[in-house]
Amino acid sequence: MNKVEIKARLEESYDHFLKFIGKLSKDEFEYAPEGKWNAGQQADHLIKSTRPLIKGLAFPKFLISFKFGKANRPSRTYNELVERYKQRLTTMEGDPPSGFVPKPVKFAEYSKLAKTQMEIIQKVQEKLTKWSEDDLDQYIFPHPLLGKVTVREMLYFTIYHAEHHQNVVKIYLKGI
């Protein structure tokens, strides 16, 4: 997937997620099995997960390589990255790092969440214009579950992440 495709898929993925949860009733939006996140919390988690990309993509590349190193392998494909993420989820214990754990979210907060998320995606798309295709494969970012990933892989993860959380909400709603 090239930069143009990545930008389009980012927008599409988050737009689909937000439209899906935007059609939920108040009861559906606020429902979650015991100890799990409701649809609004899933959205808040995605905001907390995507916001750091703005800063990461704006960082000078020499500082990124100084802090995290450079890739020592080719980037995985989108499908390879998704499979790796799914595999890591099966062995994950506990909650994500505290910075990614959502706050309680009510139905009335949907519009604000949707606006914030799409503004973040737009900023990520803007920052991405300053990255070459080679840069996406050369530089690495840390991921709390996947470890060191190329910037391209982080973007692939970000695309899939919205789909994953939409599927989680669908699974939870089957329990109603």
C-alpha cells in the first residue's frame, strides 16, 4: 500500500467506525459486558491511540532514528501486520498501557468524539505528505504490543485498529 492508498484507507476506516457507532441507540452505545469498554470508550481508545502519530510523524527523522533506530528488515504487508497483531492479542495479558485506556464515555459525547477523531486523521494525513515511500520503510516507531514497527506498519496498524474495535462492538452487541 502506498502513501495515497494509506491516506485513503485511514479516512475510510475511521469514517466507517464512526458512522457505525453513530447509528447505535443510546443503550447500544453505552452497553458493554462487565469489565469491557462500551462503543464510546472504544472511540476514546482510538483517539488516544491515533493522536501520538501526529507528534511522531512531525518529529525530525534524525531524532526518530537516534531514539528508536532504523529498520533492519523490510516492512510487513498489511495482511502480515494484521495477522501479527491478532496473534499478539491472543497472548496479551491485562489492559493496554494506561495512556491508551479510555475514560467513561456517554452517548451524548459521540459528536465530540467523532469530530476529534476525524481531525486527528486529517492531521496524520497532512504529516504523512512530508514522508517519502522509502522513509516509511526506513524509520521505526515503538508499538506497545507489536514492539518496533516501521512507520508504514504503524500506519497499517492504525488502519486496522478501527476495524478491530468496530468488530469488538459488534460482538458485544450480540450479547444484548
